[in-house]
Amino acid sequence: MARNKAIAVFLAFALAYFLSALIRSITATLSPTLVTEFGMSSKDLGLLAGAYFLGFSLTQLPLGTWLDRFGPKKVLLSFLCVAVLGSWCFSVANQFATLWIARMLTGVGVTACLMAPLTAYRRWFEPAHQLRSNAWMLMTGSLGMVASTLPVQWLVPVVGWRPLFVGLGLLIVVAMAMIAWVVPRWERAQPTDATAAQGRAMGDEPQGLAGYKVVFFNPYFQRHLLVGMFVYGGFVAMQTLWAVPWMVKVAGYSPLAAAQGLFALNVCMMLAFWCWGLFGPWLALRGWGVDRLITRVLPVSFGLLALLVFSPVTPVLAGVPSWVWWAAYCVSCTVVAGAQPAVAMVFPSALAGRALSAYNLLIFMGVFFVQWGVGALIDGLKGAGWSDVASHQGAIAIYGIVGCLAYLRFMLARTAGVSR
């Protein structure tokens, strides 16, 4: 694909993904407002935020098959119609159940905003450009998360949160028009003899969902399964929901200060993904592939999470602003994001959509269970007589233990000789 055309395609996809990330993260900024207006508990808040990821997860398996068969353009435009509907329903919801359904519909609607471009890049771009494009798409997502913090905090008192969702729906329509205009038609892959042989050897059955059997039983995919679910999915759950309640209820921030902290966190995330896009291919050429980076960096992530948990009761640690701990933890976890294109490149291009969607399913199942599970743990610990601060500490600590177990599974697969 010509350079100018590739840039135009990237920007069209990036706008849609920017909006999906903004919508995904907006519940963190709006959480104090929604809790007050709808009388939600911590469990309800986690369930509401998780509804987006539940809708997202439910569509991942058919999404991969449709991407391989019909191509990114048709599939993404079809799903974005549902996102417009979900945004409108959220704007008019007057009870928790309606709010939850609207949130789930929105999750369904934006489910292809990352998978569609990554599937296209797998076909149209060289491997090094795939790694860079993946990182910079995630950078665009971080920019959407930045937009969901202070800009939203400033706009809500002026226009209200309901008109804000109407406006987001209109912006999705603009993104749809750009995609329809610049993204080329999709021609189903005609495999070469080599890729056809590879597909037969891997049991490729592109006419149905059976191709997912090849993906899920692949040793390299299995190695990344729990890390993708509980480390990648877990840090997204923290970034998009629980960081703000922690800053408000544990660190004593006002809602505006928490939004400022989340803004700074997301700027750090955006810069991290920008750096991965610049230096990821360079590191890979020098032997620092995804598996090696995950092996070395994740222990640092767990250490940072432990410092965050103990910061409220340790004077030296308490002197560090809470958002800094959250930013350091989330940035260190971005190393796991490189696994997504790495997993896709294990498979022939005819299976790219399914490989990417299967891995994405793991991530967003993890986000749903961590967002809901942390909320349930907080409420349960409060019911057992723990203070507000201690219940948040205990819930995050338990999440950290689960992440360590996922990392242990990753390392055991390494010792068994499964590597890339």
C-alpha cells in the first residue's frame, strides 16, 4: 500500500478507535456523578463499567470470522451503527438497568474498532510496520482516555453528561463517513502454496468458527492466555475504572483532582505507546522480543502495585502522589500489549482476524471480571467490617496475587520450551 494511502487509512481507523477508548474510559470520570444520580454501590459501579466489556467479549468470536470473510471496512461500519444506538440509549437512561443495557450495546458497537485495523495491517503492512501500527493505535486509544478525563470533567457542568453522549454518537457517525471514504475494499486472501500448506498443517477451516480451535490450542497462544486476561485486562480495568475511586476514597482527592490525576496517567500511557511504536521494532531486531520483555518487566509491575497498596499506611510512600503510583504501574504493564500482534503473526493471514479477536476476547473478559470482581471484593470486605481504605487495599492486593499467578503460568510455559 502506498505511504499516503496507508496514512489516510490509519487516521480513519484511529479516529474510530479514539472515540471507542474515550467511551470506554468515560465511566471512570463520571463515576462520582453516576453513583450519586443512580444510587449505585461499588459492585453496581463495577458491573456498569464491566457491561461495556461484557458486550465487547460476546462479539469477539464471530467478529474474527466476519473480519476474515467480509473484511475490516464492512464489519466495522456495521458494528459502529450499534455504537451510535448505545450512545443514544445511555443519554436517555433513567434507571440502572437501562444504563447497563446501553453500556453493553456500546461495547458491542465498538468491538471492531481495534480488531478491524489490526486485521487490515496484518494483510497490508510488513511485520515491523505491524508492531509500530499496533503501538500507535494503542497510543491513539490513550489519547481517547486523556480526552475522557479533564475535558469531560470540564464539559459535564456546562452541557451535562447526557448531551455529551449524544455528541459522542454524532462523532461516531463522522468516523463512519471517513472509514467509508478512505478504507479500500477487502479482497479475500488467495494463499500462496506456502501459506496454504501452513494453513492445512494448522487445521485452518476458514469457512466457520472451527478455525478458533487452531488458535486456542496453539501453544504460543496458550502461553499468553492468563497474562492477556489478568495482567493486560487487569491494568485496563484499573485504568478505566478503579484508579479514580482509589484516588477519591483512599488518597482523599476531590473528583476534579482525581480527573486531573487520571489525565496525567493517560498522558503517560499515551507517551508509553508512542515509545513502543518508535523503539519496539528496534528492540525486536536486537533480541528483545515480546516474551523476553514480559519476562523482565512484569515483576517490576507487580512490585509497583505492591507499593501502591501499601502507600496509604507507609509515610515515605504516602508522600508520592497517588496518580504517580497508578501511572508507573499501568505504564509498566504496557509491555504486554506487544503480545497481540506477536500472536497474530504466529498464524497465516487467513486466520489473522480470528487470532486477534481470540486474544482480544481474553483481554476484555479479564477487564469485565476484574472490574466487577474488585467492586464485589470492596463491598464484601466492607461488609466484614473493614474500613473504606482497607477494603480498597485488600481488593487491589488480591487482584495483584491473581496477576502474579498468571505470570507464573507464563514462566512455566517458557520452561517447557514454548517461546517466540
